[in-house]
Amino acid sequence: MNKIFLFIVLTFQVHLLFAQEQKFTRQDTLRGSITPEREWWDLTYYHLDIKVDPDKKTISGKNTVFYKVVKAHDVMQIDLQPPLKIKKVIQDGKELAITSEGNAHFIKLETPQQENSIKSVTIFYGGKPREAVRAPWDGGISWKKDENKKHFVASSCQGLGASVWWPNKDHMYDEVDSLLISVNVPKDLMNVSNGRLRKVEELDNNTKTFHWFVNNPINNYGVNINIGDYVHFGEQYEGEKGTLDMDYYVLRDNLDKAKEQFKDAPKMMKAFEHWFGPYPFYEDSFKLVEVPYLGMEHQSSVTYGNKYVNGYLGNDLSASGWGLKFDFIIIHESGHEWFANNITYKDAADMWVHEGFTAYSESLFLDYHYGSKASSEYVIGTRRSIQNDRPVIGFYDVNKEGSSDMYFKGSNMLHTLRQLIEDDEKWRTILRGLNSTFYHQTITTQQIEDYISKETKIDLTQFFDQYLRTTKIPTLEYTFEKGKLKYRYVNIIEKFDMPVRLFIDDTPQWVQPNATWQTKEFKGNTLRVDPNFYVNVKPL
């Protein structure tokens, strides 16, 4: 999710204090950990069946949750955030007792839960959901109107949790295998959600119900509703797995602008299938859907609000010029289909897996269409926004992500890793391998690290520890006189010894600094450090 420039950035000292003194509550643990009331059952299917009333700003309905019993237990945790309320829960025709603790609701099951059996509960709920304060960063439901005074409504809830607008098992480790989402809206509006539209029912009360089916595993925050006076156009893309339907839903007045701006979508697909492998959700199609906020990576229903301009709301995040060659939201949010929706973090502490790889996808898009110079200048240019305020990896089991540096520091770390591999075809094979090895899985940072280390045959333990788990950026100190180079790293963790490429009179040379001074002789008079490596340089 592209929260980059709109994050509230505190001072360096405040961030350090935050990291040292962060306190977490029981609610954080109930939200962020695999509790005993979660671990015993595995999600298989949701049918979310709701009515959205934009005039009253209410949602009401039910979610039928199908699950496989992993081990016998009699209490289930379902999450739903106030002011929404659970009205009742039914299993096997019986209304069940509920004990609530903040956002977590513990349902006492009466029917024996036999191991390996498939069961279901139906949760009835309703009320006025939390209204988004500053979507998508401070999310909920955005209740807006378009220029024609028609309702324009959308959900966004990464981090905050999908339980802000519907009851579910609100933890990233367990993705539902498939989903039917039925949304009833006023007759003059359309709802667009994930997957494919199965049918539209016209009812006698001047409403319509749109039934969307998702055929692939999906994380909770990736589920969305988008309601507006939409018009549709689309195209078919001949991709690696055959014909892919690419559909676009935009406000009526923006159709002509969208037809021009959304030409970036097939360009995106061509570049990312090259680098990452086949689009992961052919069965569910690919959609861009206009919304009243900036945008979000909802699976097969990517939301768009970049005002039909290139860059990030018309700005180049890299100050290199290359950032204005593409529509940031189309490229970035679609990149998440591979890194976030295909490969999904189990714990929010590992959110960098989503954001670092996807921020890097922007430069890979440029690499494919404009070449390596454009790619390098773009990713290097984004370093100006890195704060190094706190580590990229956050706190585990409390739903707490790390620093917003996960975007640009993450992408520059990956760009540096690409230099170490020194073989772009091998790098591409690794990126594609990640998406095939962890296809439709929830994963940890450690799994990503182990996979890349194995495929590169390089022990990258200190590399990842340095960039992900500290705020230290390696600093290369050196002197170079009469062809004699003296060099070392400072501001590093123990045993960090990453090689770095130099240019001696424009001839590439490699050295492998560590914390100890080393010397090496070269023929030449001038030295510069390859800027593609994310290190600081300090000539003495």
C-alpha cells in the first residue's frame, strides 16, 4: 500500500524513543497473535452477504464462515470492531453464547468439533462502521459523493484490519480458500468487489445485489467493496497462462481519461510477468476500480485514485524524471498482486516483504520498458526519502509493522542484492522462483531470506540483519593515493563484509570491506564507488 509520502514522520529522536519504549496491550495481542481460539480451525470459505445503505452510512448482514477442524476445541475467536455489533451467531440451528473482549469475540460452540470435519457458523451483524479518517492510511469506510452528487463508497483496511467492516478471522496467517461476497446497494449504483461477477439481482425495493466470487485464497484486508456510478470497459491480455480478462470500472465522467491512462495496465502486466512469473489470479481476472482515495492492492480488484496523472499524484518520488513515465498507483498497487496477494506475510512485522519488493517493482517496470539506466536512477533517487528512524522489521505477534522505510530502504536493499548477484537472469529466476515456491502462501521473512541465500549460494545472514533489523547504513571509509587503496566499513553489525564495486579510472573493481582496515593496490588515479550499492561513502 502506497503510504509513502503521507506517513506522519516524527523526528529521529522520537522514533528511537518509540522503538525503545513501545508498549503493547492485550488487544494488540488478541489482534496480532495466533491465539488458542484461532489455531484450532482452518478457514475454507466465506459467504459475506451484506446490505450497504450509503444514506445512513450503515452495513448490515451476515458472514457464513466455513472451516476445517484441525484439533478439537469449543471456543472460536471472531473479530469485529466497534461500533459494529454482532447480533447473533448460529451453528446447526442453535444460537450460541458470545463473550466479547474489545474487538475479539469468543463464541462458545455446542456441537462437538471433530478433527478433520468441515463446519460452519453464521455471524449476523450490523451498524455504522468506522469511517475512514484518511484512507487508506487511517482506514475504514469512505462515504463520499462524486461530482454528480451520487454516492461513492469504498473500503480500505490494511493494518487496521478487515474486522473494521465485517466479522472474520482477522489474522494474516490463515487465508480463506475461496469467497463469495454479495453486496446489496441502491439500484442506481454498482458494487465492484474481488473476483468475478456471478450475477446481479434486481429487487423490488429499488436495490440490486451484486454477487462476486473469488476462486483463489485471499487475505482479509484484500477483500473490498467499491460502490459508485461506475461504467465498465476492458480488454483481454495474452499472458503466460493464457487469456487474462482485464476489466476497468471508473466513474461515468472519467471514462475517456481512464481509457488513456489505463494503457499502463497491460504494460504493467507484460513487465511483471517477465520479472515475477504469471499473474497469480487468472481465474479471478484483473481489475482496476476507481475509488475516492489514493489506492490499494485489493486482490484482483486493485483500487485507483491517482487523479489520472503520472507519478504519485503528479509527483516524481525519485526526483530523477523517471517517476513521471508511469502512473504510480497502477504500477505499485498492481505489483502487490505478486508481493502481498500471492506471497503474503504471516505477521505484520514482516510487511516489508509486501512493500520492499513492490517498491522495487516500480524500478523493474522501468527496467523492462526503458532500460537499466532508468531503473537504477529511479531506485537510487528514492533514497532521499529514507529516514532510518527504526528497523524495517516490526514487532511480532502484536500487529505492528516496522518503519515506513520498508518501501524505499527495502527496494534499495534489493537493488543492492541484485548487484551482488551480478547476473540479471539469475536475479529474475530468483524473483520468479519466489512466486512459484511460495505460490498462494503466507510466509515469514526468514523463509524469504533462506530461499534467496540458497539460490544465490551466498550466506546473506549479516546482509539482511544489517538492512532489515538495524537502522545502520554501512559507511565505506577509504583513502586512495598513488594507486594504493586503504578501506574499511564502519556503522556495521558484527561480521558484516558485503563486497562492493568500485570504478578505478572507470574500470570496475571489487573489494570486500569489513570492520578492519585493508589495503589493495590498483593501477589508476581516480576512484568512485558504484552508486547502485546502498552504502554511505566517506573519503578520508
